[in-house]
Amino acid sequence: MRLIGDYHTHTTYSHGKGSIEDNVKIAIKKGLKEIAICDHGPGHYLYGVKEKNIPLMKEEILRLNDKYSKDGINILLGVEANLIGFDGMIDMDEKLIKHTDILLLGYHYGIVPASVGDGMGFYIKNPLTKHLRFGREKSMALNTLAFIKAINKYPIDFITHPGAKVRLDIKELAKEAAKLGTALEINAKHGELSVESIKIAMQEEVEFIVNSDAHISEDVGSINKSLERIKEAGLPLARVKNMKQ
């Protein structure tokens, strides 16, 4: 089995340690055909990409595609957008999305919420339900609905590490994602999708994608932990978009 492309890598434009070109060079070295540069969306106040840098990144990627075309690599610009509202709002508007080739969606701490109410949910209610059972089911339902609303509002290619930072109803999310052609990521850096979550999600017709979530260039294309979970869950590789036998 072979990884065709790594569609979740970070650079110094957010809190990665390498440049776009550094990531590309490792991708070529590892025999990948595609790589996506997907730094955190601008709504993350700690390490989100600056809005003004997104078009600059696009220009750089166009130059690098010309430079490395002989090596058989295709470089994409993406953003790992942040969910910032329970109504499905993300931190990427239409103007910014137009610059991208691929759009990811994740749940992260460190975002600027869309409203005070959203902030209460993100920073108080959700963390509390990790320790207290009261309100846990309601919070999980609201979180899941927020993701479902987001993938219906925006052209999301896949959801990053679903369930890693917040409780989700994976079955409901997988069911809706399958209708829209949105994949669920089996992330090599985070434990989600876990083996249990993969088994639940694969009951639906959703597609999966495996990625490194590399924050240092040397980790581009490194997905061994994802492959271990895929094997243990019994997920057919034919359902993983970026893998070939």
C-alpha cells in the first residue's frame, strides 16, 4: 500500500517549523504525487495564518509548482479552517476561500469565537463536560450539529481529526458527510479517528483520508500510526481516498 498525497501539512505561516518548499522537498523524497499546505485559519489568535499571507502563499505555490513540475509533484494551497460558531460559521470567507485548492475544517482551542454564546460553549461548557457528565450528551449533539451545518455551508473537503478535541456523534457526522462527499481524516498526529470511531464511521458510506498533520517537514508523509488504526479497525483501503495498494 502506498500514500499518494499528504493533504494536511503546516509551515511557518502558522506554527509549523519548515517552509512550504521544505515540505515539498520531503514530499518528493518520499515519492508523493501531491502535497497540500494547510496552515491554521486566520481566526486562531495564537497561530492562525494572517489573511494577507494567503494570496502570497498562493503565489509562492504557483512558483514552486513550476520549479518542481519535473519531479512529478503537485502542490496545493489549503487552509485548516476553524469552527468558530455553533451555527457552522468558520474563519474563512468567500474571498479567502477563492485562493484555496482545498479546504479543511477542524475544532481547535485558541480561536476567536463568533459570539459570546459561542465562546461559552467552546471554552466553558465543552471543557466542563470532559469532567462532568451533566450536559455531556447535549453538548455532543450541539458540537455535531455545528459541524454538520458547516459542511453544508462551505466546500469542506475533509474534517480534520474529528473527535480529537471535542466530543462528537461520529455516526451522525459520518452519515451527513457521506451525503456531501466530505471525508473524515484519520490523523497520524492525533488519536482520532480512533479504532472505535473508524468502526462506527465505516458503517456509513463516508470516505476517509489519512494525513500526517506534519508540523515539521521531516514528518510529511509519515502516517504509520494512522495505518495501524486502519488495520486494527478492518477498514478497506479502497475507502481511503489517498491510498493505493
